[in-house]
Amino acid sequence: MITVAYQSRDVYFLKTFGSRLRQYRLHQRMTQEELAELAGFSRSYYTEIETGKRNISLLNIRRLAEALDIPVKDLFDFPFE
């Protein structure tokens, strides 16, 4: 298994993305399990995304946006450093 060392700005980005995702999930009154199921993920995989521990693919980002019924761009509506 290859381990990737992230820079602090990468960690910030992943955690901020996860936080943004959490905001949308809670706004729609979904549990992690419900959103994970809608997007086709396991709950543990989804939890790693939301906590910033997982760097996901563009296709999985699209699946999350579709499950939340929002445009993909809305998931990136936060300041980048």
C-alpha cells in the first residue's frame, strides 16, 4: 500500500470539503448512513470523506452531489488557501 504525505494545505482542503459536505447533509436532515447509501458508499467510507481522511475521485464527488440534489460546484463553495 502506498501512503501519501499531505501538506498542511491539502489537509485543510480535505477537512473543509468534508465540513461543507456535512453542512449539506445536516441541512437535508440525513444521517451519514442515509447519504452514503444514496451515493452508493459504505458508511465508513463516507465518514472518512466527511472527516477529511479520504481524498475522493471526481466521480464520487458527482455521486455525492447527485445524492444531495445539488450542483457539484456547491460542494466547493469555500475559501481555498
